[in-house]
Amino acid sequence: MVSLFFSCNSSAQKTTDEKQETTYKVTKSDAEWKEQLTEKQYYVLRQAGTERPFSSPLNKNYKQGTYHCAACDTPLFKSEHKFDSGTGWPSFDREIEGNVAYDTDYKIGYARTEEHCATCGGHLGHVFNDGPRDTTGKRHCINGVALKFVPEG
């Protein structure tokens, strides 16, 4: 008699708890981030928190310029791609390609696409498929405290 044993687990299968660690160009210790960032920035960028809606002055900022990562100064979004989503967070229909990284977030019980700064790994917000249909259809819903606005010129 021959017995065969099969496992349903393979090295190709990963659970949501087994996320691979990503190495970013800008890495700092927790203490260094706490020293550099404000309490709110640290909460959002390093602990994946969310600021209260309508609390960011950048939500209603309509000046021309570029929105950079508040932690490492990487350019992330252009003002020409910003729109008023009515949600209370700065919203953009596209990112500056290559400067934003994506991951899947299950924290509220279902999958959402989470956005990070591709340079330092700082949590920015989430992207949804309910943006302007006449452009990309995307809504990059970003915490204002994670951004630094750099005016044009």
C-alpha cells in the first residue's frame, strides 16, 4: 500500500500577515522619524493612520504646484491632476508615475489599495475607482498631513 501526502501550502502562497518587507531609498529609525515629523505626520505616514476629513488646508488648495511627500520631499502629485472629490481629503486623478507604491490593505475588513511614497514608504492614503470618468476614473484619496505643497516657480 502506498500513501501520498499533499500540502496545500507552498512557498508561492502568502497570507496577508506574511507581507514582504520592502527596502526604501530613505530609511530611518522610528526615533528619527518621531524627531523629524509632527505627531500627526508620524501617525499618518509611519503608523498608516488617517487624518480627520476636512481638517487639511491642502484639501481646498487650488494653487499651481506640486505635492511632495512630507517625510522625504519626493514629488508625488501635480496640482493639475487635483480635483474636489467632496470627501474632505485632497484628491488626485493620477500620481507622478514611479513615485507612489501600492499595497493591499485589509484593516477594515475588505481589500483596499493603499498608497505609499515609493522613496520612504510613508503611508499616503488609498486609491479608489470612483474618480473623474473623463480622465482616469481614479481617486487618489490622500491625507493632507502626508503632503507638502511646493508652489510653481
